[in-house]
Amino acid sequence: MQQVETFLNGTLDYDKLIGQTGPCVYPAGHIYVYTMLYYVSGGGTNIHTVQLVFLGLYLLSIGLIFNIYRSVLKVPPFVMFFMCLASYRVHSIYLLRLFNDPVAMFFYYASINFCLYSRFSLASIFFSLAVSIKMNILLSAPAFLLVLLLHRGLYETLGHLAECGIVQLLLASIFLFRNTPAYLGAAFEFTRQFMYKWTVNWKIIPESVFLDRRFHVALLGLHILLLLFFLTRFVRSRGGLMRFLALMAPGKRKEVNAEDVVYPIFVTNFIGIAFSRSLHYQFYVWYYHTIPYLLWSVPAYSNQLRLLLFGLIEVSWNVYPSTAWSSANLHVCHLVLLMGLAMSALPARDVPATKKSSGPSTGTPKKLKKS
């Protein structure tokens, strides 16, 4: 709120938007969101009102998430009930901490929903809005690009990418006109150094290693290798590279295979998180609601093992402050899930739409009709 007050007082140099927590390190969408919250809360004095706003945001997000799961028909209903009630940490992030992560994830899940209904212009706009609030959304950008290429062809994809760029330019224009280097340097700083005391996932290594640039490069290399492995498998399973490079969309398709959207986006997001330089507690919402989908994308795992992994991940995020044990536990769970995904067949493609569901399916995705 202090950064917002500085903005409302007329400061447009992004490196001068400073509060007690330091300078603003998020893109322009973050400033606009918290400006609205500033007015709603009477200048930041009525926190209860902001909590009610975040409660509404949480319920809307759950609705979007449930629709994604409904589209793939993969996860048993009792797991959805468990997902909604089990996580103290997620509820704290939404209703007590009031971070911008839930706001970014709302636009992220909305973008996925628009993809499911073939509304790719709206999907692109909402994806860009999510990026304008927090950059973690870029973890899914390679998969989002493939989804566009698969369903719309190269020409239309270029148009959708232009839509993403226009959103960024419009939101950031007042800051770019005043001081472009300051805005780009603060809002899109990829070399930012994280504090060791807040890391959830790397307490298993000494602080000197955690801060070492060579360690960061190694993580980036592993991230890229895993990304190439999974996305290459996905491209091959969907007709090969030439299909993705087709200039035009492959016919007047009125339906979208839900797995063609959800699988690549959720998996690439998870890979980025697994090899992150640092995860802080609020980052849990980046992937918490995708964990059931990922677990049930590994047919070889029993329900007992899936629930055990889900529970152990939750335990790791609830240890405060994080310890070497909690970090090690988190990495083991991530590794087991990654290995399961790597050894499992990809979801089937072009499966007939399911007319009526009497229960979850382990491998048959549902197509959604364009509305």
C-alpha cells in the first residue's frame, strides 16, 4: 500500500515506488490491482474489506479450477473436496497474507478456461494480465505458445502474441514514457537475488551455494532440459513439429481436447517450480491446485501413493521456518512426481466427448464444445 500511495502521489519512476518492503518488483498490473484495493479499503486501513475481496477471489478461482477438472474427468470428486479443505497454508495466503500471487493465478486459471472453450483472444489477454501482476506465469508460456500453435496455426498465433504484447504496453505505458529502463529493470528483473532465510526448497544446501550464480545456471539448465523433454514428447504425440508450424489452423475445429490444453500448461508450470532458485511460502498457490491433476496423470501410482505424496507436499509447505528435512521432503516428492510423469504415456488425443460422467476417468479426456 505504501508503494501505491507513492504512485497515487504522482511518482511514475518505477525505481522510486518504494515502501517498507523495498522497491516495487512486480509489473504494472500489480500496481493497478492494489490501487483498487487501496480505495476499497479506505487507504489500506480496513483490512477486513480486503479480506472479503480475497475471499470472493478465492471462490471465483475455485470455480475456474473445478471447471478445468470437470473438463478432463480424471480426478475423483473426493480429492477435490480434500483439495479445498486441507491446506492451511493456501487459505492463509488467500485470506490473511493478501499477496498478489492469488490475483495472478485467478487470471491464469481464467486464461486456461478460455482456451478450453476456444476463446483464444480472451485467453491471450487474460494470460498477459496474469503476467502483468506476477512473472511466475511465464513458467507456462512455452506451453501456452504450443497450445495456440496447435489450435490456431502460426498466423493466428502471431496475432494472439500481439494481443499479449498490447496488454503489457497499455498497462505499462505511463511508466514506460517516464522511465523505460527503470520499469523494465524493476518489473522484469530475472536476476533478482532471493534471501536464504525465506527459501522453502533449498535449506538442504549451505547459503553460500544458494547464492552462487553457478548453482542458478545449473538449475536453469536442468529446467530447460526437462522442458524440452516433456514438450518434445507432447509435440510428437500431437502430430509432430510440422503440425505446430502450420500457417493456418487445421480445419474449422469446434471442439478443444481438454488434455491438449491442461496437460502441457500444468506440467511446464510444475517443472519450473521444481527447479526454481527459491520458493517462498506464498508461491505454494502457483501449483497447489494443479497437484491432483498431475498425480492422477500417472496411472501407475495407486490412490494411496497419490494421496501420500499430496500430503507430504502439504507438510513441507507447513513447516515454518523451513528446515533441511522439509526441503528434502519437498524435493523427493517433486522428483517422484516428475519421474512418474516422465514414464507415463501422454493423455489420449482426439477422444470422443463424454456425454455423461458417472465418475472420474483415468485417461479419457473430455472435449468441450465451443460456446
